[in-house]
Amino acid sequence: MRSSFCVAIAALTTPLSAAPLASQPGGIVSTPVKINDQQTFEFIVDTGASQTVISGRLIDTLALTAFPGASEALMGATGAGRTEVYALSSVEIDGKRKGLIRAIGQRAFPPLGTAQGIIGADFLADHVVDFDFPRNELRLLEASEIPSTRGWRILPITFNRRAFPVLQGLIGGVPVTIILDTGAQLTIVNSAAASKLSQAGDLGGAALPGHRPQARGATGHAVSLQMRNFADFSVGDFKLDPQRIAVADLPVFNTLGLDETPAMILGIDKLRGLRMIVDYPRSRLLIKPGS
């Protein structure tokens, strides 16, 4: 028994390999992904995506053929559409390989720098996913590997029917349901949250002056945003920057049944200075300031 315990500890303290994270337009991050045991392409790492998505450029590069007559709904943050379905014989990241992925082909995939697709929960949920944003590194642990929790804030998460990580938090003292979405450029609250904040007297003043930005999802649809500053913002008991949070009723709030309850998409703009581990097997988020 003593010998087995020592081996387990040694395995956890052995330096782990890491895949690089690259910044794409808007600050979202991508990592190299080997497709079909052949070529490597940059893919957005997206905790707010259920399935792997591949661009038209990648479809043409690999000469992929869609399933005849098969189509699937693609529900993006800003809109929806019908797409073709493709089979990828394998997907590999950081030495972790999964065979036979059912991928959505999106020829209207918005330009995202060098990224040619999105990796979603159909791959990520099999692992413990370590986002080391300050070091621009991504590590994937097997489900059986337990990361050390020393020095980390541990927050419980649940997963909705689309396998998105869901947390609870506060913005301006108002309870809010939070979707953790590393594929979102901006953090956005819905009008139900804004209404509650207005009633509480903490809407953060008037909309910030200047050009109104847009949110653009995987379907290519765009939605205008209104930027505001808030008094405070926390996920669980972990405080995040309350400044410059967008307000908009994205279609995804309605899709997820969150259009009438205060809700938020927690995007990469509030995460880039942090280290966080999405522990899918144990339904928890480990988070701490970046070193």
C-alpha cells in the first residue's frame, strides 16, 4: 500500500507537458490540434461549445465529404443556422487523442486569425483542462488524474444539457447564473440582470461613451453591445474586474432558457490574467490569479 501511494504522488508531481495557446483576434485563444493523425491546425479552445466545429477552409484542405443528407443545427451565441456534418477519424491535443469525432462544418465560420475550427465539450469533457493564460499554455489531464488544489480557489460547477460549465456569482450584489465561455471575446450580461441591477440602484451609470462594439458568434451573426461599469463582480467568492461589462440580449440566453433570469456569459476578457482548471470529471473549477 505504501509503495502504491508513493507512485501516485510521484505521478502528480512530475512536470506535465503543455500545448501552446495563441492569441487570436479579440483575445480568444487557440491551440494546435492534429486532425486525422495527419496535419495540425489551430483551433479555438471553447468551453462554451458543445461540439467540434470545422471551417470551410479546413473542409477543403482535407477534402472532407459531408454525410449525405445529414444536417445539424448550430446554435451560436448570436444566432443559429443549419450546417453539414463530417466525421473526423481522430482529434489530438497535447498528446491526448480521441477517435471518431462528429464535427459540424461551418462554411460561414467568421475570420478568427489562423484558427480553422473550434474544439468543444465533445473533446474537452473527457479531461481535466488547465488553462494557464499568463504563460499561454494548455494542459490536458486524464480524468483519473487529480490536480493539486493547494493555493487554488475551488468553485462548484454544473453542466447544462449542452455541456457548458455553469457557475453562480454576483454582479452589483445581484445573483447571476454564469456560463463559462472561453470562446467569447467579451463578458456579457442580459437585460434581466441589467433590470435587477437598475432596481437595486447599481446599474453602473449611463452607457460608456464611444463606439458600440459587436458580439459575433460561430454562425457569423452580429449583435450590438452596450458597455457599462459595475460596482463589483464575483464568481462564487472569487472577485473579478467589474469594469467594462457588456449588456445585450444574445439569442443564446433564450436558447439556454436564461432570457428571463439574470445571466452572464463570462468571456476571455475577464479570464486572460488568470490560471484556471476546468475539472470536468469532478464538476469543479479551480481558479487563482496568474503568476
